[in-house]
Amino acid sequence: MKLALCTLLLPTSLAFGQAQVTLTAPTCANVGDEIVVAVGVAAGAPEFVGLQSAISYDRTVLEFLSASTPTGPLDLPIYFAHSAVNGTIDLAVGITPPAAPITGGVDGKLLRFRVIANPASCPSGTLVSFRSDKRIRNLLTTDNGAPITPGLANLGGLNIAVAPDITVPADVSVVPPVGYMSATADVGLATASGCGAIDIDFVRSDGKLSLSDEFDRIDSPVTITWTATDPCGRTDSGVQTVTVDVILGDLSGDGVINGNDLAIVLGSFGGGNGQGDVNADGTVDGFDIAYILGNWGVTSGG
């Protein structure tokens, strides 16, 4: 179980003389987490002594647990009402007299919820929001009782979602050119759906770092493990297989290791361009000749 509080305020343009009353919350959450949504006033507000808010929340996604008054100048609980049936919260807090008025940069109430389900859309900006209500208005109060109509900033982009869903490309089989034991392959790219910007990365079982690097018969089959990661660190993975479809040592491609293959090794002996390099060590040398001789007569049928 997680309990998280984030104080990142969402920027909103304000009319002259208005205060920004905000809802802030963690950026990321999962089903089962407990989160805290802070009802506060951004810095730079006109002087005020009280805060009143009408709030609604999505009760299909969030279960209200409790409310608390944070340590700070808005330390006087005045009114609080919660309706689980309607998914509404009404509250009012103030400054204990004779403390002087304040100008913002404070939280007035901390609302604690448990995430009970995934939202219908992601990210969702309406899980917790201010509402219009004839009985209780969103306002600040000056020390002489005059109301200040605030500019309201709702939650934005609280990321509650299942892990990304990755789709990996189909398996690939390639045949090297005559004289070679390696080939490039068009493996395609994985795709993924999820919440927010999804990063997709891959790891090749042969240790090579680029998809454009050749696939060597000596490493075949090579697996490519694709992983999708969302901004909250949730992941999904899938595996693609690349097979180099040739008998190891059959440089001529005739289906049997024989003199044709030995001739290719001898003809490129000492070279490093890949032709005749059976063991893919970067050089055509005695090891390649030894492999051809040691597997003489091996065919595609074993």
C-alpha cells in the first residue's frame, strides 16, 4: 500500500486580483494505492482568512477514506460534509483568530482516497474536481467577510492505468548470402498502447546494440526482448525471434558441409570482411578450417 502526496501545482492563467485554488495529487497511482489530494491556495492570492470549496470525485474509481487539516495557517476546521452516494465533498477552513490574513501558498485540507478501479480514460482530469453548487460556493473570504471569487485549477493527468500493452513484430528467418554466416534482417519495430508517453526499448540475446547489426548463425536463434515502459514505470514485454536459416559451416548454401565450403574458407583466408568466417570471430583463420573439417558431410537433415 502506498501513501503519496505531491505538491506540484498546475499552472493556470488568473484574472487580475484572483487567487488560484488548486487540487494537487501524485502523478502516478495504481489500483490499491492510497493517495492524498490537497486542496490549497497558490501563492500570490489577495489577503484572505478562509477557504470554502465544493468538490466532486469519481466514486467508481476512488473510495474516500478521510480528511485532515494540515499544519499551517489554515488550521481552523469550520465545515465538512461528504456524500459517498453522490461522490461530493463540501468543506470550509479558516485561520484561528487573531492571526493575520495570509496571501496563499498553503494547503487547507488533505483528502485521502483509495484507488479501487481503473478510470475509463487515461490520463483523467476529472477524478477529483471543483463543482458548481448553489448551496456552497468555491470562494475565499477576506477578514471583513467579503468573498473573493477564485480561479480554480483541477487535477490534470493523474495516471491510473494498467501496464502498457506491447505488440512485438513477427518472428523473422533470414538466409545469409553465399560465403557468409551472417545476415541483416528487417525485424520491424514493436508498438505499444498505454497511458502517457510510452518508451519502447529492446535487448538482443547476442549482445548487439543495434537492430541493424548483422545476426550471426553461431548465435542463432537470436531473441529480441522488447519492453514498453509508461511514465509511471509500469512495463510490458514481448519476445521476437530471429533465425539465421543455414547450416553452420554451409558457406556455399548447397545444404551440406563439403569441399565447396572449404574452398570459400581457403579463398578468403586471413580476411576480415565476414566471408568464410564460420565462427563469427572477425577473422577467417584456422578455427574456420577446423570447423569445416570437423563437420564434414553434415547436411540439413542432421
